[in-house]
Amino acid sequence: MLDIVREQDIEQLRKVALLQKSQLEHLIGVLARKCAELEKLKGSGGELQLALKLLEEAQQEAAKLDAPPQPEAKPRKKRPAQRGHGPTDQPALPRVPLVCELDEADRACPQCGDRLEPLAGEAERSEMIDVVELKYQVVEVERKKYVCGCGGTVETAPGPARAVEGGRYSLRFAIKVAFVKYVAHLPLERQTRLMAHHGLNVTSQTLWDQCSAVTTLLEPTYDAIFTRLRASPVIGVDQTGWPDLEDASLPPWQMWCVTAPGIVYHRICDDKSARTFKSLLGDYEGWVVADALGTHQAGARECRGVRLAACWCTCCDAFVKPSSISQRLNSCSRGFRTFTGSTPAPKTWPIAGDCGRRSRAQRPRR
């Protein structure tokens, strides 16, 4: 039997097509005669057109059944509207009105020479970001004195706030210097050069004195931050070396970093000994997450309310690196269970020296 789908001989396919054509013409002829007889019996016309329409519909239904099922079209994701390069909102900036008017000379009509009058309610409106020029000025302060008629009291009006009592620079100036140095990270020497462009002659030592004065004013806030931090049930502790830039031969100080959710506190201490640990956290009650150092363990033993939770990620890193990722995750999960109390804490925390020895023992030989 001839396979029409796979047959590649054009002559064979032509013969099949001609045969099918003759069969279709014969069938249409038979159908036309039967429809004519049916019209005579029923006394109505259009039977052939009706039969052909029914045949066409049947062929369409058969084609739908034979066709392979189409995959359901996935709904298209709505693409977000393109933002483009439109203006950025500036809710923090003050808004200053600026009304632009024609000069008197420009109010003459170029056509007839009459005076141009403002068009009520009509104007072109837009926004413009501007910068107010920074300037330094010498404020000549005059504090009035008041005296009572009895001569027993002399009162002087209070003056503006200064960073240093009796100093030459205002508190606002000192705060700006400290803000630009520690927030914008602009060194004092560069600040002096920028100030010179605005006519102010000042040295970096003077600016440093202003920063030091601001530090003294902010000490109560600094202490309040540490007090609030110690109210947290869990804190983190870490240290890093702080070198002496004047004498590199001296041992570095230690920058202690104490953290809690939303709070970071720094303090430069002489060392990272157990004595320093106790001086910082002696009256703290709660969990302390820190590196598994011997000084931390010794300091925690002297603090009754401190519950030490060693940072397993740090102390295990040294000897888990040659191992698999699963072992590293198991070590971290073991530390987490110890921290949450589901697993009792070991009597001796692993220390950095032990980690190093275990690392060398596990190191594969070549």
C-alpha cells in the first residue's frame, strides 16, 4: 500500500491525486443527482448547497480531531512601564517660589507699541534644582548688659552657641567640619583648601580642635548608645588592631566593636584581654557572640550574666576548608543549636590554636 506521507516520487503522488480527483467528481455527481431527486420529492430548492455545507463542516471537525494538541499558551507577563529619565522627586528639599516678570522696557507691544498687561491665570510653570552659595562670614557679636537700679545685679544677654566656650567658631561651623570629615570622608587638609576658595584662612589643626570639641559635646550621646546596646538580649563582640601612627614599634591598640540589631558601638582600648572584656561587659546579662578566643572565655567566666556563644563560622573555617560543604554546614548548625540552647555547650570551646593543628592534620599529603 502506498504511504502518501513518506512517498517522495512526484509521479506516484500525481497519479494518486488524479485518482482522488476523479473519485471526488464522481461522488459530487452522485450527490447532485440525489439532491435533485430530493428537491422534487420535497418541493424545495438548495439541497445540494446544504449538503456541501454539511460536508465541509464535517471535514473541519475531522481535521480538528486529527490535529495534534496544541500546548497551552502561557500568559504573558505584564512588562512594567518604562520609567525613562524623568525627574526625581525631591521631598527633602525646601521649595522657594520664583516669579519671573518682564522688565518695564520689555512691556511694550512690538506690533502697536501699547503696554503689555499680565494675562490673568496664565503662566509657564516648571521646577529647577539650584544651589545656594556657601559663604563664611565674621559675625560681630554684641551681648548687651543689663543692670538693676539698685546696682546689685548686672546681667549679660546670652550669646550664640559655640563649640568651645569663648572660642571664635560657632557650633554650626564645628558640626559641619565633623560631618564633612567623618560622613563625607573629606580630610581636614582638603577642607582648608576649599575654605580658602571662599575667603576663609584656617589651618587643619584648628579644624581638628573643632572636631575634638564636638566629640566632648557628644559624649553623653555616645554613652547612651552603649547603654541602649547593653539592653539587647544578644550582642556581638569583635576586635581589630588600631596601629600607632606616630610610633610603629609600639603594640597596636585594639578597636572593640560591640553590635546589636540597629546599633554599632566602637571603643579603642589598650588590648583585648579578659580584663578589658570585663570592663566593657561586666554588668551585661545576655548572650555574647564572639570569636572563640581564650581571653573571651576568661572574661566571660568573670561576668556572671554573660553567656558566651562562640562564632562557629570563624573558628571552624580554619579546619573545615579542606572538607566538604556539608561538614561546614553541620559545624555551623551545631553552633546554632548550642546558641539556642537545644544542645548543651561544650566545657571547652575550640580555640584558634586547636583549629590550626586540626587543619594541618587534615591537610592531604601530596
